[in-house]
Amino acid sequence: MPTRASNRTITEKDVDSVLHPYTNLKRHPEVGPLVITRGKGVRVYDEAGKDYIEGLAGLWCTSLGWGEERLVEAAARQMRTLPFYHLFSHKTHDVGVELCARLLEMAPVPMSKVFLAGSGSEANDTAIKLIHYRSNALGLPHKKKIIAREKAYHGVTVATASLTGLVNNQRSFDLPIPGVLRAGCPHHYRFARQGESEEDFSSRLAAELEALILAEGPDTVAAFFAEPVMGAGGVIVPPAGYFPKIQAVLDRYDILLVVDEVICGFGRTGKMFGTETFGIRPDMMTLAKGLSSGYAPISALMVNERVYGPVAEESGRIGVFGHGYTYGGHPVSAAVALETLNIYAERDILAHIAKVGPVLQEGLGSFRDHPLVGEARGIGLIGALELVADKTSRAPFPPERTMGAKVVARAQDKGVILRAMGDAIAFAPPLIITEAEIGDMLRRFKAALDEAH
Ligand code: PLP
């Protein structure tokens, strides 16, 4: 039965029907949507056939780019064999098991077990619940506070948005929930004192963390969450010595370290995990995005024995570990993830990143002389340019005159899709990007930046 809706364009239907995430809802009808219809390699195409280089791999996830037939085949095969099953109540399925076993083999530090979920937020939310469960198991009901950092991004559920340290994720949502403590952001360019070296800045942040723990009472603090490179906070690469110094403080007070590898995992920083790039020893690690190259929703939480042991004991005592998502470890997503990991290994994605990562970093570095660019930073295939109102004083643009959104809008016109985090423009292209495509992306971007100036 034809309805009125069938005559309307996708744009009209979008404006009438979609509540868009991360969008100014009131302005959306006036701005209008960009309708993406297909993708191939590092490029996506809109309704009119115009091509865009996806400079952020979608949402930092499409590591193998668009049009990877092997992932399509893996999904189709699994759909035909076992499109749904779960891991609840002693049930299992082969692809879920194989994926957990593979992740344990790949883990950069000894890990005990893997919990599968559907998104980065769910994996981090599960980590928070395990922290609480474990403290109860250990008879430490007061050891529940969790420390996260300014500008952190750990997701958008009630609990993970409370750990996220960005204003838009909390303002008007009545967040954060109680029990979240805030540590400083390790951004040397913005927060170091005049003349403070990276090592000294790291030492100061570690000392401030220790002071926070002592002020709260070490027996009330359970865990510290960190992304190796902070992503949505503006691509912040930790200063020299940061993680070893932070880790030493956490060890002193028996505080768990949860490393959120949702963006950094699977090659983004040059090694398989950010944990390896920065010499971190996590008790828990969360993975998503690159795990399936974004082709199917899936995430994983890995826990070591220090976490798993007490949790298993507690579940034995009270009867069941009462947590799990219907789609956690979905077989189609698990099959796609396994095939993604096969492709990373067969094509030696790390060797490719070692070749093209420096091209991206040098390319971003070449913008340092641009009048709008205060800092170019990054590692591997992730980076950012921070735009400033005044290069000498490092003064940011005032909030009512932010430059990031303007530059990103112009870049879109020029055929490159990027994201602005305030005035930091993030770059995290598909890991398969070539030298020539990096050149093309940065040329398109430069034209936009020059125009915005
Ligand atoms: N953690 C990090 C570091 C992320 O960047 C994100 C998403 O961008 C998340 C967690 C949340 O993942 P999701 O959007 O899949 O819930």
C-alpha cells in the first residue's frame, strides 16, 4: 500500500523521522543530512555520487575500509549456518569461543577470560560492574570509586558517560553518577606549565593522582580508566613516562587499571595494542571498533586473573553471574571479527602502518607553520591538528567562534570527512590507506583550512 512516505526523498524522511545522535537536533532540519549511499576502499559516496575520503574511518572503526568482500562472505556464511545463538547459561557457539581464544592469544599481557558485548559502551559498562562485583566478592564494599580523566571518552551509558570527561555527555543528562573521580588530562601542549618537560609533567600528574587517592582514602578507590591515546577528547598522545608513573601509583594502592583500547586496539597506534605502544600493564582491556572493522557490532572485555578469580568465586557463592546482553558475542559479529583478525595477520597490517603512519604524521607536521595550527600531534595512523586563535600564546578560539566545526564543514565540501573535537581536528583514516591517498586527503584538507583562514 503506497503511503505518503514513499514519495518523499531520504532527506525529507530523515528530517521527519530520525533522532540523530551527536547532532544539534534543533538545527538539523536547516542543516540537512549528508546521505551516504556506498563506500569503496577509503572513500564513501553521497547520493549525487560525490566521493569523500573518510578521514576518520567512519567513527574510528572501519579499519579495512569499505567493500571488503571477505567480511561480507564471513557474515553471509554465518547467517546461513547459525544466525543467532548466545552464551548465556552454559550455552556456547564455535565462533564466539574461537574469538575469545584468539583474543587471549593476542593479548599483550596475560589475560584470563573474555566477555563479549555489542559496543564499546557495553564493554566499559561491564568493566564497571565487574569492579563493583569484585570489590563485594573481596569483602571490600567501600572500595568502589573509579577514577577517569578530564577529556576521557568511555561511552554513553549512564555509567560510562559518567566516566567520560566531556561536557556534552553530562550536561543536561544529570550526570555523572556518584563515585566517579576526575584526574588531570595528560595533554602537554595545553596543560604543562611553562618550561615543564614531558617527563616532569607526567611526574606531576602522577603526584596529583596520588594526592587525589590519599584525599579520598585509598581503601575507597577501586579502579582507574584510561585510553592509551585519548580519542574523542582530541587525540591526546600521552607525554613521555606517563603510563609507568601512573601505573606505579595505582600499584601502591591496589587499584585496578582498565585500559580502553576501543580506538587504539588493532594497530591504530602502530603496535597491535596501545598497551604495547606505551608499556602499560592493564588488569582489564576493552576492545571494539577495529575488532570487526566496523562491519558488525561487537566488543570485548578482557580480564586478568586478579579480576576473574574473585568474580568467579562470588558468582559461585551467590548462584549466578547476573549480567549479559542478548547480542553479546553475536555469531555473525564474531565471525566477522575472526575474519577481520585473519586479514590483519595475512596482510601484515602492522607493517603497512609502519610504512604509511610516518607519512600521515609528517603530513600533519607540515601544517605546523600554518597560521591557524597550534599543535600537530599523533602516532601511528591517528593524529590531530589543534587550531588556535593565537599561535604564540596558544589561546584557543572563544567558544562562540570555534574554528573546528567551520573547517570540518569546508573539508566536507572539498571531499574529506573529518571530525572536530572543539578545535582539534582528528585524523584516523582506514588502516589500509595508501601514501597517495594520505596525500590526497591532506591536499583536500589544506584547501579547506586555507579558505577558513
Ligand atoms: N571508548 C572509546 C575510547 C571510544 O572512542 C568509544 C567510542 O567512540 C567508546 C568507548 C564507546 O563505544 P561505542 O560508541 O561503541 O559504545
